Amino acid sequence: MTLFLQLVLSGLGWGGIYALAALGLTLIYKTSNVVNFANGALATVVSMLVWTLHTSVGMPIALSWLLAVAAGALLGALTDVMFMRRLRSAAIIVSIVMTLGLLLLFEGLTGVIWGFEPKAVPLVLNGPVITYGSLAISRNNLFIAGLTVVLGLVLYVFYEHTRPGLAVRAVAEDPEVAMLMGISRRRVVTASWAAGVAIAGAAATLAVPASGGLTPTFMESIAVYAFAASVLGGFGSLLGAVVGGFLIGIVTNLVAGYWSNNLQLTLVFALIVAVLYIRPEGLFGRRARVRV
Amino acid sequence: MRPGTREVDRLSKSLLRRAADRAGPGSRPASWLAGRRIARLGTSAVVVIAALLFPQFEGGNIPVMFLATTALTYGLVAIALNLLMGFGGQISIGHGGFLAVGAFTTAIVATHYHFPPIVVLLLAGLVTGLVGFLLGLPAGRLRSHYLAVATLGFGVAVPELALNMSLTGGFTGVIMPPQQVGSIQFNTPVPLYYLALALVATGMAAVISLLASPTGRRFRAVRDSEEIAPALGVNVPLVKLTLFSLSAFFTGLAGYVFALNNSIVEYSQFDFSLSLFFFAAVIVGGLASTWGPLVGAIALVIVQQQTTSLGGLSETILGAAVVLVLLVVPGGLVALPRLVLRLAAWVWWMAQRVLRRRTLPPPQDPVPAERAMGASEG
């Protein structure tokens, strides 16, 4: 039982990272209907900026983390304005192709600029491990899980109880009617891209110490888990992204603890296929209505 | 259609009409079209002859032959992927996984049994086709981004499985034994090149004839609208299943050549970037075109080969090419010649207009003033 609880507890760290990455995907998907396959690559750029600010410029890690996340928001907004905006009326498959092209472009550029040797980024929150009886959790993991929950709550309050949040929900529900109500769809979508990339960038930086170094491709497998979390939670649901992320983090940690950690991606693939086959709308999503 | 192309299109058509008028009543624009067909056939003939004669010049150069066979192998995968994406409308970013299944099947079967090469080749295709069928079962119910996520999962799961199974040799992989028919050694560069060329030709011919058949029309009906296709009596899940199986089958055939060309098959050859490479090859070459995927694969193999000195550069170029295709040249590389021709036609037309305005007196109004006024009143 202690082992089980300990595995659940240490799964919270990765779970929070998957949940944050899935939240980033969800924010973008909700308003623009685009699943951003480039989100991992954009998040890697944010982590590289953290590394540059911390190592080369010499800023404290927390400050460079915050600055880089702000830069990530700018990067997300620019990506939308430069590449995605003009495809808004095109078929969905075109946007998917575009985000995959951007994935290649940003991953390549990161490699050209920062190189491929793994870089170390320190923990944003360091300190002794917190223990409770025989259970233990590192401060960083607790910070990640707490950040995820707080961010989820903040987003929930923003969406449900503020006017700008109402505008975002209106655009997600029906962009044309929202525009008739005087809401600027452009601004809402661009803001979503900014928020989505910023959150994924924050998560990526927190994931670096546990994933053995920062490389241009280190987010690839994390992105797969994030997609799985989004599918599990139902694309477009904030609660689904958070719950899906934590579930995937905990389950993969349990499998690794009790059995082996060799086939994690295969497990996640099987999970994606199973969810999509049995319940395509996920745990919290709404069944998509098809309009002809 | 992007704004702007329509205008250029209209311009080149009016230019065509003028040329026909000048040439007299006997000639029609159709003759120009026939000329285009001849030009196209001629280009194809030149390409085929060049491909056939290529080993005559470079046959002794082993690195070049390796690259040429790689380009053809990837070209076959791109042709198979284009069948799925371009003509079936089903996205896949996991075709590296199918290539891995084909290559591992080839190496494992050839190691354990002494089948003739044709049997090994067909087994590679059939086993991969079966995997495609199995993936098509859930994928038949999915569309757009869900399908992309599922195929992405497949693409990253296959190499991981290959790393952890004893059948696939784990970390070290499987060494490909030589394959021989009579005195022809398929693991030597020149025969392997011709084998790859023959498979590419077979793949292209199969796709072309398939598209002309009722099945091919069903593919395109599903691509154009998954909602309307069932109303026309198309069994959409069955079509998707067929598409995935066929695409996987041809990718499996490419896996046979891949195994021979690399002489070892290991999990690390099939990382996610390979799947992205195939995807980019189809888009950059020209989605839903006959030659596009092959042209794209060859171009990208050359790009990759030329940029090995700087890590990340080839990916940057691939990504930039995909973005450029989407924003500037929707038809991909194969649409470039036509675009250049249209641009030239436009420049020629503008030049003529400018010149005529300089040399000729202003043209007289062909409609008498009174009639024009009457028309506006009535």
C-alpha cells in the first residue's frame, strides 16, 4: 500500500507536466479548432530561452523562467498572426499540416541556434524533500502539481465568471455568432495561442531536470503524453486536460513501478486507441456535432 | 484557391484566346492543350530514361547509389502515403512505423527461412498491410486531428516495441542476410536500385489505375466529404480500411528495399522524424499529384544529404518548405513549372500592353455614344 501511495505521489510531478501541456493544447484547440502539433517545439524554445537567460545572462532561475514564459506568450501570438491566421477558413487538415510544418521548422531552428548537446536547467523550486510518514514528495513535484491545480482553477474562474472569459467561450461555441455579438475572434484566438504556448513553455522548463537534459527534441515524447491526456479528457475540456494529465502521469508511474518502464509509449498508444474506440469524446468532452 | 491565382488563370486563358485569334480561325486552344500533353509525356519519358540509365553513370559510386535507392524507397513510402492523404483525405504521421514493420518482417523472415526473394517481398507487404488493416479498424472511426494523434502514437510505439522485443533484436537490431535470384544479388547496389525503381513504377501504376476505378472514386468521395459520401452509398469505414491496408502494403514493400539497402534493421532508424520526413515529402512534392510524392522524397533526401554538417538545418528547411507550400505554392514542387509559366505569360502580357500603349494611337470607342446612352437608359 505504501508503495502504491508513493508511486501515485511521485506520479503527480509528471502528471502535472502532462496536464499543463494538455491545458496549453486545449486552450488553443477550444477557440481555433486547431490541434497544435508544434506546441512541444514552441515550448522547447521557451526552455532554451530559460537556459540562455539563466546560464549566459546570469539571471536567477525563477526570474528567467517567468521572463521566458512571457516571451513564449509573444511567440505563440506571433505564430498565430504569421502562420495560422490566414488558414482560418481553410479545411482543418490544412491547419494540421501547417502545425506539423511549424513543428519541423521550430525544432530545426532550435537545433541550429542552440545545438543538440543536452543542457541542464536547475529546478525552479529547490529544497529538501517533504516527508509524511514513509511517503515523500520533492518540492519541485509538489510545485508542479500545485501550479497545475491553481492554474486550472484560475482558468476555470476566468472562463466562467469574467466577461473576457465569456467572449472566449462564445468564440469556442460559435465563432460567427460571437463575431455578430461584437467579439473580435482574431484577438480571442491570438490570445489563446499566447496563453497555450506560455503554459506549455512553463511546463517544458519544469520537465527538463526530470527528463535528463534539454535538447531540441526532448518535448517529443512529452507531447505524445500530452496528446494522450487531451484525448483521454476529451479535447476542449479544461477539467478533462487536468484530470487526463494526472491520470496518465500516475498510471505510467504505477506501470513503471510494478512492472517495467520499457513500453510506456506503446501503453500510451494503446490507451489513445482504446479511448478513441470506446468513448471518442473522452471523459469530459462533449460528443462533436457534425455540420454538413 | 488563393486570391490572385484566379486572376492569373483568367489572364493566361485570355492570352491563349488571343494567340488563337491571331493564328486564324483554323487553330483552337485545344492544339495548345495537346502540346501540353506532349510536353508532359516527353518529360515523363526523359525522367524514366534518365532513371533507367542512372546506374550506367553512377553505378560504381556506392554512396551515390545508396542515396538513390534511399530516395526511391522513401519515394515509394511517399506514394503510399499520398494515396492515403492526398486521395483518401486521411492524415497519417506514423508511416515510419509501417516502414519499420516492413523492414523488420523482411530481415526476420530472411534470417529464419530460405524463401525466394519474391516471397519475402510479398510477405513484407502483406504483414505490413495486415498491421495497416488493424490500425484502420479504430482509425476508420476517426477523423482529422484524432486520426493524426492516433497515427502519431503508432509511429512512436513501433520503434519502442522493436527496442524491447527479442524477435526484433532489441538494441542491436537484425542483420539482413543477402537475397539472390539466379545470379542476381539483390544486396549489391545496382540490382537493388533497379528493384526499387521497379517497385516505385509498380506503386505509381497501381495508384493511377486504382484512382481510375470505382474504388478510387469512392476514396475521393470520402476525402471530399465524409458526410455526403455515405449518402451516395459509400461505405466509409470500409473505404478507410482499404486505404490504410493498401497504403501500409506498399510501405511494407518499401521496407524490403530499406532492409537490403541498409543491410541492418534497428529500432533507431525509425524515429518520429522519419514519419515527419515522409509527411513533408508528400506536402512539399505536391499533395494528390502523381509525381509529387516521388519528386518531394528525392528533393528532401538531397536536402538532408547536403545539410548533414549543421544539425537541425535539414529540419528547418523541411519545415520552411512545408510552410511555404501552404502559404505560397499550394500545389507543391510539381506545380512550380506551371506557376512559372503563368508568371511568364503574365509578364509577357503586361509587356505587350505597355508596348502597345506606347506605339499605337489610343483605340477608338467601338460603341457609338448614342447607343451607349440608350443602353444605360433602357
